[in-house]
Amino acid sequence: MFPKRLIPRLLVMPESFIRLNTFGSHMRVGFLLLGNAPFYLTGYGTQLKILGDKLIEEGYPVGHVVDFGYAGQHMEWEGRTVYPHDKLPGTLTADTMKSHILSFQHKHGLDQVVVWSLGDTWKLSKLNQAIKHPYWICMTPVDSDRMDGGSITAHNNSWLQAAISKHGVEIMRAAGLTGINYLPHMVGDSFVPINQEYARAACGLPQDPFVVGFFGDMSMRKCPHENLEAFAIFKQSVPNSLLFIKTSNHVQQVQFHELIHRLGLQNSVITIPPYDSLLGLTDYEMARALSSLDVLLHVSSQEGFGIIQVEAQMCGVPVINMDFGSQRELQGNPELLVPVEQMNRVDGGMKVPFAAPEKIAEKLMSVYNHLNKVSSLSDGFIVKRAIEHAETYRVDKVWDEYYKPFLKGMIGSIDAVSRVVIPPRSLKKVGIVSTFDTECGIATYTHMLATKLVEQGMEVVVFSETDGEFEEVLEHEGIRHHRCWNRMNPNTKLFRELVEREGCDIIHFQHEWQLFKSTGLIEELRDVQVKKAITYHTPQPDQMRKLLRITDSTVDAHITHWPETTQLLPMVCEHGMLNGVQTIKHGVLEHSLVQDKSVLGIPEKVPVFFTFGFASSSKGLDYFIDAAIQASKNPNCRYFEVVIAMSYHPDWDMSDLAKEIRAKAGSVDFITLIEGWMDDDSLDVHAAASDYLVFPYRWYQQIHSASGAVRRVLGHGKPVLVTDEGRLRDLTGGVHGWKFGQYDVDGFAAAIVDASSLLGSPRYQKMAQAVKDYSSLTSWDNIAAQHIQLYDKVCGLWSVVPEGMSRAQRVEIDLPFPELLDSDVQVDRWHLHRGDEEE
């Protein structure tokens, strides 16, 4: 007989792991839901409970981090681990959240943890930014006419974005977010019509009255005043009517009683006891309360989804709601939508709708008349439509139609992160992904670079953005380009097809954060056998982690314009960036125009200061005028003239500041103000005719932009007057011209006085020559040569796109730490004797 042996065994996985590969994943993935506690009877809590239940059914480990509704120690509840918030509700910190993620990951031996949040997204913004978890699904209720800044930031720092209403999808897209998924709320099977006689008896309601329900609180968004006033109007026509109120579980009822007394409804209102509202109602209790109604009055100004409207209709109760936002799409009887009277502005610039009580009362009367008609042909029509429409939100139907495809694609994208090896190749053809042939700084940069690359022997093709239909190959000033993608359209297949068809040796992404928040174009080429480079034109590290999570492991060469940024970016990356980060400065366009002041109508010996820019505070045009006027009052100042080209951004209202600039410039006779967009040729003519170039930028730029407009005109070789500001850091005071503080009018004025006196002097010539030397060092010819050198280096290397980080597998044995046992046992570590042998 063989001896009894202790054979090391893998940790026995729970049943969930046996069915973990529902969508064919080879990764061990678990879901950590974030929001109200799943047993806390709120809309968010209930939805996360349903989501957790369905994920558990699919075989995934599920945890739940509570930001409201549970404090204490973590516990097991209905198949999931519930992790508490900190001591007080709403005090979940980043450190606590990170600890919960690690605890959940270690408990289940997971390769990846997906954090899935649902709640007021603006509250999660700072938590999201602090944790920077690579797999964060941000599911958002949108309850007004636009997105707030905090919510947009949260989405920009998340992995996948989802809206819980079609209205939300539209608003999020309008905010510039791309790749939005539609994941509506799910309603459980407890919501079915319940016998009204029984329901009213259970709720303590009389059987005879026409019962109107108001399930809300005294917050502005629930419009309690308008709804109760509407019922008071309706009550005058239907005396035998009753208002049944259920308040929120977190708002006191005192104000309700005051409003009820003011409207004279003391004998016409029944409220659910405060204790029951405090605890909340279970799904069955809520279905019973709703089934007791004839109609639910739910005209609300702000609803991220308005799930109670669906629950009521599932119970066969018609709903009256606002013709706005998600309420519109939830209504099974469009004729019961109350028209919006006006939009009122609230905090953050958002607008919310207002409905007149008289209009609400009219809808109440129409429901009353319909339900009390004698004709059997019309009886129950709105009830049937309400039920049919609401059934589309039944949990299994929504799960199969929306969540399952989303889950399959999401798991597939995690699983698809595999190792890609790209062999060396010779450099012949360069592809550039950018805006092109449009009034845009990145488009101008791309044109300059592409032109110089062609002049130095490269074949270049540009893959550019289109505002409308995708077009055939085009040509712009000798550069071939495809308009084949759109920042608002997540479909990147055509882009990939064209890249593969063109057969480029390297693809160079021109990335500007405000324009290209989506990483779709880069991800599309992840497994394409082509080298990749990227220039970060406006890298703001705190907002770029989502982008860097993709580029730091998939792009072969990373380029910034500043040494400081080159040092900074790797510090916020996970993999350290393939081949490191290169500094290649923005090119300067060299010019050969001869100075001709006659185009300005100014005598040759009069010093001329020239600037240009938008009528925005950041450009500092008003600041320049203040300094110029102050300098002109200095008795030691030589007479000078100022020329300002002021333009207007198509998307911003600049009228107030433009009016102020116009008035200031018009108050003196030595300032010429040119309004409207100045094209490149006119810009060159004015820069060549002037004696000094002025860049009075007022705001420090954390994004380390290179300011292409400045680089264009520096090639004319004129001394500069500039603020000590981020974009102008390499223009040295005393070498290239004068520098002063961003708000230092006195210093600015003194610089103008000094500069005016130096026109034609050796010092003037020395500074002008320093600017020309700077322009020569960073000329587009040199910059293009640096790009080719980098391209050639990258193309000559093997590169590997790494796969997702693998986790160590946990092993459990009956005798811990075998290495601590005696040497005889260690001779055969994998066959450890328990003691006696069995025959």
C-alpha cells in the first residue's frame, strides 16, 4: 500500500470561478460596486443590489464599497462582501478605497478588479482622481441640461462611461465625452399590479376616493410646491380626492405640514408615517403602496432616471411627469407629460425646468376623466400603455439587451491586453494622426511638420478628422490626407483599415488633451504591426492618466516640447513608457520678409509694438494697453505706437472684454486696434513691419503648451516683451528682450519705456540677433530632422507591447512553511508524510 501523502493543492475556488468564463475570458475578473449600501433602500442602493445579483449569477466575484449607508467592519451579505465607508456617511477616503480594492483582489485571487460606480458622479470625482484605478466604470445619472465640471472630470479619469438614460447619453456627448454606453436602470419582479382594494386596506387608505400619490421630498428638484398646489386646484373640481404622500428617507416632514396647512389640505392628505419613510420600503411594500393609487403625481425638475415612475407604471398606475430629460423617455403615455413653462438657472450654470400648477392640474383632470368614463373601449387604455412601456425596463430584459453585450465587450477588452511583438523595419513612410486643413493650432503644427518631412525625403500621409461624412483621399498643399475619424464618433474601424492599407512604417499621433480625450484611435492600432509615436502638445498630468495608461505601454516614442514635462510624465505612468520620453521643441518658422513700416502707415523711426490674440483675459490685451498708456505718461519715454490684432473665439462670448479693450484703445491716439481674424500672411506682414513683438499672456499654463502662434512670428527676429509665463519660459529676459510679472503693470510699462529708447542701438541689435539664433536652432528644418532621427531609431528596434500584468496564484497546503521542517522532510518537499503509513 502507498503511504498517505499530503499533496499541495491549489486553493479550492468557489463556484463563481467555475463559471467565471461566461464571456470566454482567460482573466480572473471581479467587480467592486461603489455607491449606497445594497440594503439601503434608496434608488442607487437598490440598483447596485440588482447589478450585484446579476453579476453573481454570471459567475463573477462581487464586492460592494459603501459611500453612504453602512459603517463598521466588512461583512458578507447575500453573496457579496460589503465594505464600509469611514466613520461618517460620505467620508469614504482614497486610502480606504484602495485598501478595499486590495482586500477584495487578494480574497478572490483576481487578475483584475473592475470598480463600477453609481451615484452623484461629481461627489466621486476627487476619489476617482486620487485612486486612478485603471478599470473604473463610471455610471452616471444626468438630471439637467448639461454636465457639471466635477462629473466631466470624473469621466475623463475613468475607463468606461455609461449613462442611465438616453437623455444622459445626449448631454454627455454634448459635453465632449465619447464612447458613452447606455445602461438603463433595471426594475425587479416585485413590481406588478396588486389588487387595489387590498393595497388600500394595507396602506390604511379609504376605498372610495380618487387617490393621487406624491412620493418625494421638499427639495427643489421634486417640485413639492407645484405638485401640491396642482392637487389643491384639482381638489376643487373633484372633492372626493385624496393625496397620499410618501416622503424621502433623509428629509424631514415639517415643511410638508406647513405647506399642507397653507393650501388648506389638512383633511385631504394622508402621509406614510415618518418612521416607515426613514427606514424605507421594500420592493413589495413599495409595489403595494403604488398599487393603492389611481395616479402618481411626479412632476420633477431634476431626475437622473426617475425609477419610481417606471415602478408605478409596472403596477398599472399612470404617471404625470415633466416633459424634460429622462422623464420624457420613461413616460408610457406622452399626453401626460406636463409642458415646461420656463428654464431657471441654478448653481454651476445649469438650467432646470419649471411647470405651472395649473398645467399639472389639467393633466390630473384628464386622468380622472379617462379612468371614470363609462365606455369600455377607452377604459384602462392609459393603464395598459403604462404597463407595456414600463415592462421594457424589467430586470431580465434590460440585462439581456444592454448589460450583457456591454459586459461581454468590456471583459473582452480586458482579456485582449496581450503581448504584441513588432519587429524592426526601415523608415520610408510616415503617417500622422491629427486635425488638418483647418483653423487649429495642431493642424498648423501638423502641416509645418509634414511639409518639412517631405522636403527631407519622407513620404507622408495624414489621417485627419472630419466634421461630417468620411471622405476619399484628399490633397492639401502637396500633402495627401484621409479624413477618416471624428472625435465624437467611437467608430475607428475605417481609420484602422486606411492605416493598414497605406502601409506606413510609423504612425505619429499629435495629441492635444482638450481635443482628443478619447484613446480610441491609439487603442485601435495596438496590435497593428506599425511603430507608433506621440507628441503630447498640452500634457496636464493630473488629467492625462487615462491616456497615459494606454500610451505608456503601446507607443514606441513619446515626445514633449519641454524638458520639465519630459521629466514629469514618466512619474505618473504605470509602465515607465517604452523607449522613454524625448524633448523636441515646437518648430519656429523662419522668415525673409524685409521690414516695411509703410504697411502700417507709421514713420520709420517711431518704435512699433505688435501683438495679437483672442479678446480673452488669458491673452492680456487689456493688460498691454494699461501698461502702454502708463508708459506714454512717463516724461522720459520716447513716442511709440502700438498695433493690436484682436480676434474672437467662435465658441466663447468675448463681448464684454472686447468692449473694454475697444474703449481703452480708443482713449488714446497711439494705439491701433485691428478687429477680426488675421490670417497667416497678414500676421507675417505685421510682425515683419513692427520693431517689437509683445506677448502679454496673463495666466500661468500648467499644461506646458508651446504656443504655436508665438513660434510662428519669432522667426522674424524681433526683440520680445513677454510675461514670465509657462509658454514663454525659454525666452530669456535680457537676452531675447524684456520679462515682467503677469500682473505687474508697472514693470510692463518700464519695459516699454526702456525698449522705446533702444530702437536702433547695439543692444537692440544684440537682442534681435539672439531671437534669430533661437529661431535658427529650433527652425522647422532642424525640428523635422530631429523627428526623422527619432523615427529611424524607433523603426530600427524590436518593440514589445506588454500584456496585462499577471498575478501570482495562491497555493494552500496542509502544513504551512515546509521549509521550516527538519531536513529529512525537506528532501522530498512535495511528498510530506503525515506520520503513520496506511497499508
